Amino acid sequence: MTTRAGVIALLGEPNAGKSTLLNRMVGAKVAIVTHKVQTTRSRIRGVAMAGQSQLVFVDTPGLFQPRRRLDRAMVAAAWSGASDADIVVLLVEAHRGLTDGVETILTTLEERQITAPVVLAINKIDRVEAPVLLGLTKKLNDRYAFAETFLISAEKGHGVDDLKAWLADAVPEGPWLYPEDQLADLPLRMIAAEMTREKLTLRLHQELPYQLTVETENWEERKDGSARVDQVIYVIRDGHKGIVLGKKGETIKAISQAARADLEEFTGRKIHLFLQVKVRPGWLDEAERYSEIGLDIRDGG
């Protein structure tokens, strides 16, 4: 039987629903999902099977106007992911429509002469009425020659199976790129760090938007099948350390419990998670921090 495999880049503005779509396609929590923009820093690859086709998703950081070095590296990573892909899926939020940000993405797709088919996925369709959807579909297709258009709700699953089936038929014939049971090509240590960072982002979304990072320092397999995981949360100021810890350590405890529960569900075994908070003033400018989250600081200038 003929097998197919291909790399699919998910493009879109921040919060367009790329991580939600990736997780639904893969059927597991691979990318972190929050309501804060720019939670996806690295090009997470999720692997989904659809019949004899293997779909390898690259969840690119949301495209936006970069201001800081980290921002520039993230945007460079997003376009690199699109250039390397067999198919590009552009997610557009139904209720926001053809924004300046979407217009910029379409212009850049043209300027970069992306040769891969570009598929339009209008997401969050439950937020608008049918006539608005039809109008937006026409407007976007008049603006750019999309290979296909899908109306979806990544959160609720509407239309996602149709999109997945189309992608399964469209990826090139060839051998699978990963073992069938492999969900993501990120090391487990990084997935664990991402899960903890998601909980931090959700809990501290007002106080510390981007000024922290998480690293898994140690992953120790135990004889009983469980694992001990030691992580360090780096913040850039002393004052931030207290925010992460919370009154009597309540915040860090809640974050640890939530992250551990996610990690146990993901790995299917007991996890002993230990978190430390350290101050590292210059972490945003350290090249190794970027490489650890899958970015090249040289892209960031």
C-alpha cells in the first residue's frame, strides 16, 4: 500500500489557533495553548497519522511585528518553517477577518515566492454568522490564490477532519518520516518544560508575560516506572522570583501540580516534578537559551 508523508507549516497571527489545531490533529497535547499571544516559541513538530499518510506539523510562532531580539528570532523561525514545508496552512480568525496582520502575511508569502500549496483555514467559525463567513471566504480568495479553503473550529473540532483528509491526500508519496507511535520530535525534556511554561503563562499572564523561561535540568528514570523531573524557572529580576513563588509558595505549588498532571497524562506514568526559581538577568540575550527552545539567535539579529 502506498504511503505518504509531508511537512505542514501552520501560519497565522498570534492567537489564530495554530497550537489548538495542532493538538487536535495529533490527538495529544504537544503545543502549549494559552490566551496570551506568543506562547509558541519553538517550531514544535506534531506527528499525526491519517490512513497511510503521515502529517508532520510545524507549529510556527505567530507572525507579528518584532520588537525585541527574541521576537525577531521567532518571526524568522516562522518563515523558515513555511519555506521548508510541503504544504502551508494559513489560519485566519473568522471574527477578525482580513486584518493588517493577515495582509502582511499574504504579502510576505508572495514576496518570498513560497512554492508549496497554501491552504486557507478560517478558524473560530462559531463566532460569526454564515453571511459573514461567505463574504470573508470570497474576500480572502480574491486576495490570494489558495489551493483550498476550509471553515473550521479547531477548539470544537468542526471541519478539522475534512482538512486532515485533504492534507493526507495532498502530501507527497514516500516513506514515513517518523515511527508511527511518535507524537513529536521535541525531546521529552523540552515538552516537559513547555508544559510548565504554559501553566506559568496562564497563572501569571498579567505580571510576567515573556520574561521567564523553563528548562528541564534533569530527567531521572526510576525502577518503579516513574520519573523524577527537575526544572528551573529563570526570571530576569529578583522581584519576579517572589511573584512566581507566591505567598507561602502557593503559586509555585499550584503550577507544579498542574504541570505534573499534564505530564503524567502525556507520558502515561507517574512523574515527580521539582521546580526551582532562579534569577538570570540576561537570559533573553543568551544564544544558548534560544537554541534550547529551537530558535537561532542569528535569525534574530
